[in-house]
Amino acid sequence: MKLPYYPGCTLKKNAKNFEKAAIVAAKHLGIELVELPRWNCCGAVSSLTSDDVMHHVAAIRNLVRVQQMNDDGILDNEYRLVVLCAMCFNVLKRSNILATSNANMLNTINSFMDTEPDYEGTVEVKHFLEILRDDVGFDAIKSKVINPLKGLKVSAYYGCTLLRPREVGIDDPEAPTIMERLIESLGAEPVDNPYKSLCCGSYHTVGSNKEVVARRAYRIIEGARRNGAEAIITSCPLCAFNLDNRQALTEKLYPGFKRMPILYFTQLMALAFGYESEASFDGNFVDPIPLLEEKGLIGMKVQK
Amino acid sequence: MLLEKVEEISGENLYACYQCGRCTAGCPMTGEMDLMPNQVILAILRNDERVLNAKTPWVCAQCYQCGVRCPKNVDIAKIMEALREIKLRSNVNYIDLKKINRSYPQIAIVATMRKFTG
């Protein structure tokens, strides 16, 4: 299966490990992720005002690229656009819903992008987790596992953008299970966290109020730990930064706080599929290697 | 009038709100706010312009928890955005871009610029 793929800016800088692990994990499952040619920043957050069309142009322009890939024969009638970054996924899907449900708005956007082909509303924005659930299936994933992650207790952190608003979310916004099912299929033990969809503070991490984020990180990490979690997985590079890198500040605010590794779900997949080096654990702030060594999950069978 | 302006920018019907407080109960940021989300709606309904100087709209990180829980389907995040926009459209920035640490993830920086500058 060959699918067009939108990386987004952060996966090319702070979250290289997320992408690298995803590409090998997808390949292991028979999916070739083909990066969109000439993609641009989606805008990171959706514009919520009813009179703002301009800020949806960037998102829609990326969807035009999917059409072009089909027109150029790079893809064969494949209009599902795969996104890894949860924030980009949210923005692209939301703009797509808006533009395709409002002919006036779509017309304005198309007229503005007069050097581009018109967007015809044919693209479907999909998070990679949806492809895993709906097209690959968790049973198939389980059968492809080379090194089951036995004994590893992992809590899923969903954050906001995978689940809300409802029309964009990929699972029940109050009781999601998609990542727990993935954890289970990789042979690890999923652990619940009452704060798994509590906002981490998002972009408040920039600027003078970093403590807001560090306090939320504490609540989220401790919520997972109380249930026995040893690591947390996420699908958002901003959540990852806030939960992972901000632990240095959390530590200062809460004496006695112990660091917990924060991984991208694709890193866990790469490890279970036998791609330890591509899992790129050196890109994480809190080093997950000691935990994985303790569990006997480092130095396992390696795929060539 | 403030109410008309907010309704126009947000596209939301604020009269749908019956002050049940579910938005406030679920909001992860109330500890940092000076007005609770339901109080913000009430202030707008009363055309109380003091709400434009409240901290709350700037603390809202657009996590949509309130919106998915509202029994009347009021998208409160859009109302917070409208209040921010009223300020930003008068050419007042909420942050100084020069002070941003460039090593942060791009999505964090872009999001900050989008939400805190006009």
C-alpha cells in the first residue's frame, strides 16, 4: 500500500525520531509512506473565527498536492493523506471539513491560489493510527511483531488534537482506546491514565509561563505512574516536548519527582518490529534506554 | 456592542448557554484563569467590556474539552478566540516575538504567533 504522507515542520527538526521510526514501522507492515512534494506548514493551530479564510489556505494547498500526485501518476487513485503529527492532522482535517462543507469558502480559496490547480475536495485526511486500526488491523500488527514488548507497562497520552473537536477526532473523545489497543498488539501492557486526554498546555510552553506546562506535565505523568506506568506514548511532537523536555522544570517544581520516558508510538512499534536503531531513542530527552534494558528489550533480534 | 461583535466573529449563539458550568468543570486551565469560562460567556451576554481585559481568553489553549462537553454545543474555544481577535485586530500583540526561544518545536512557535499576534 502506497500512501501520501504529510510530515509537517516539527518532524524535520525536533521530532526526527517520530518520523524515522514511523517510516520503518510502516514499511514493515507493507505501507510505503510517500512524502508530499512541496508541502508547506499547515499553520499548527486552526483559526477559529468565522470570517477568516486566509489561514486555511496553507492547509488546503497541501491537499492540492495529493491531487497532483494522483494526476502525475505517483499515486494510483489514492486520496487518503496520512499525517503523523497530531496537531497537523487536526489542522488539515479541520480545514478540509470547512472547505468541503462551504462552497463559497472553497471558491474563495481556489481563486486566491490562482497558480495552483483547484482543490476539488477529494482528499481524506487520516491519522496514521487510523490506518493502523482500519486498514492494517491490530491482529495483523500483532502477527508482525518480532520482539514482543513483554513486561513493559505503557500508558497512552492522547492530548487534545487526536480527539477533539468530535468531528475531527479519531476515537471517543471521553474514552479513547485506539492507542491502548496498539500497545497491547505490540506485546506491552497498556495502563490507563485518568489524565490521558488532559491538555498539556500546548503552545504555552513558549513565553514566560512555562510553569503552567510543567504543572500539567506533572499531573499527567503522575496519573500514569499511579496506575503503574513505566513509560508514556504520544502522537504529538508538542505534547512530547511538554511532557518530555519540560520534566527538567517539573523536577524543580516538585521535589521528589522522578523522570519518566516519553516515547512516540512509532518508536514502540519500531522496537517491537526489530528496528532498534531506527527507533532513534537518542532523540528523546528522558533517556528510555535504562528502562528498556531493565526489561530486556534492548539488543533483541534486529531486522536487516 | 460586544455581544454582536463576538457572535459575528465566532459564529456562535451565546444565548444557547444556560450556565450549567460543564465547560468550567472540565477546563484544565481554570487554575490559571481570572474568570471561569461560563463567567466569560455571561459577561459577554451582559455586554460587559471588562471581559476584554481578562486573562482567561489568553490562557485558553484551544484544547476543545469545553466544546465536546457542552450540552448545548456551544463552541467556547471559538468565543475565546473572538475575544483574542478583538484585541489582536486592533494591532495589539500579546507577546514579544523577539523573546521566543528558537530551539522550541516549530509547532509551538507557529501556534504562539498565530494565537498571540495580530
